[in-house]
Amino acid sequence: MNDQHRNDAGARHRRLPARATVVLATAALAATGLTAGVASASATRATRAVAHASHFLACEVTDTGGINDRSFNASAYLGLQLAAKKIPGLKYTYLSSTSTSDYTPNINALIAKKCGIIITVGFDMASATQTEAKAHPGQKFSIVDFTYAPALKNVLALHYETDQDGFLGGYLAAAMSKTGKVGTFGGQDIPTVTIYMDGFVAGVRYYDMLNHAHVVALGWNPAKKRAKGSFAGTGVFTNDFTNQGLGKTDATTLMAQGADVIFPVAGSVGLGAAAAVKQAGPGHYMEWVDTDGCVSAPQYCSLFLTSVTKGIAPSVEAAVVSAAAGKFKGGNYNGTLANNGVSLSPFHTFANKVPAKVKTELVKLKADIIAGKVSTDPNSYPAS
């Protein structure tokens, strides 16, 4: 039994042809009139690349949320699975971290396994990843939800401007609210969480300004004076990404204050929030985070207006494929609305419930954010 199967079977939490490419590449060369010798040489090089990749091992270290967090750990692992579908024979495995003290030992354990690339997940793993990357310059890394300044040559850092799609989610929440109050809470007070909450509040405030409304966003108060690019503020945090009971408590508290749309930015803790929203009954809704909630938590799909997502799986897939093909380059990747690195998911069960006017406004807002015409800083707009 290989590492992948052992991990899938034994994990507490969860998760989940090149030769045809060679044939197609050769045919394409012949169709362009290149000589048979050139086509043959190209096919040989492609075959060697496939043979090299088929012995490639891609690895992941999760943060404390675990592989089945229905969020960025699971999404990163899906990226490994997608890469394996593109490259027959590519193996993948992971190690789960139950505490922050596991990060460095887990990374070193995967270095010892000769992983072709190690994917580390989360803001909290930045220091351990940087230290080990510098200590092992020949080892390729990619980290989800962080960037380094200056960039590291052997680390591809994957960052996502989730204040952009968070803005769209906030606007939608405000447009759909009947009580005039919406709420958000986070799993931890760190930039990769508060950037979502910041964008959400900005979207609510922009909706108010544009529509002369007075929808109030509960759970996050952006600091009025802060450095450019900062997502500082005060708000509601569970300080946990796995305890669903805490999510249920915070969602219930926000709804007791009048919020009818809840946006948890807390991984699987959000499942507790979903349970509370379902218990609250008709007229209470949610927006999921990181992944399409109707895929990662389908039992609650009927509650989700939309999901505020980031393209972790495809960006991790691209990092693994580039490493396996010998084309890996370190540096910083920035996912935005413009490159589809962040986005709103489909409306699913709300497709016919979201007013056409709101859908049109969201399309225009996306374009205006991309063009720099609309700011995602909540301090750009008056608070209700």
C-alpha cells in the first residue's frame, strides 16, 4: 500500500494521459510541416519528461485544521489529486499537523521522503516554511495563503486577494438581507482571515452608499487608522478552525443581534454556523468561504446564497505540474478577480431568488474592482 492510500485510509479527517500528450504533440509538429526528425526528437523529450514526472512525489503539510477542513487544506490536497490526473504515475501524500509544533518536524519528514515539492498550508506555517526552504535550497516548496518579501527562489507563494470577492459577497448579503443586519466572524485574527471580513464589510458599506440603505455589518470593525494594505481591526473570533460548537455559538449570537446572513471565515467551524442557521429557520442564510459550499458541505447547500472562494486547488495543481515537469519557479502568485484566482461561486438554489438587478450590479462591480474604479477598503465608505 503506497503513502497516498495509507494516508487516505488512516486519516482522521479525509480527502481527494501523458502518452496521449506525446502523440498529440508529435501530430501537431507534423501538421505544421516540420521534419520527421524534429518531431521524433520532440516526442522523445516529452516521453522523458513524462517518465521523470511518473516518479514524482508531491507532498502536503496541513495546518491544524486537518486534511478534511472543507477549506484550504482540503483544497490544496485536491490540487495534488488534480495534478496526479494530469500526470499518470505521479504519487502524492500528506502529513496532518495537530499543533503548530508539528510544522517543522512534518516538513523535515517530507524532505527525508524526497518529495519533489512540498505544499505547506496557511499563514501560521510561513516561518517554518521559510526556515526549512533556506536550509534546503534544493527542495521545492509552495505555500498557500502567504507571500514573502523578498520572494524565495525555491518557494512559490500563493496569495489571494479575497477582499475582492469578499466585497462582492458583502454586497450580495446586504442586498438579500431583510433585517438590515448581516454578520461575520473569523477563526483567528490573522490577515488571511481578516482580509475576507474586511472585503465583506466594504461590500456592505458600498451597497448602503449606492442604494441609500442602512444595512449594518456585525462581527468586524475595521480599524479607522491603519497602514495601507493592512486588514487590522476588532471583531468576533473563535480562535479555532475545527470546533463546530464555537461556530454555532457565534452564529447564534450574531443572529440574536438581528443578522439574517452569516459569513463565517473559519474553515470547518463554519459547519457549526450552518447548523445554527438551519435551526434558526426560514429567512436566515449564509455565505460559505474558500470553497464552493454546495460541493464541500452539500447538506447545507440550501442555506448558501453563494460562496466566497479562492482558487487554491488550480494554483496548487499548477505548482505541482510545473515542478514535475522541471519548470518550477519560485516567487509570489497573486490570485485576483482578474485572473480568476478569487471569485463568487454560482448561486445554486438561489439562482432564481437573487434579483436580476443585483446580479447585474455584481457583474459591474467585479469589472469596476478589476479596473480599480471601486475600492475594497471599507474605510473608503461611511459606516451605517
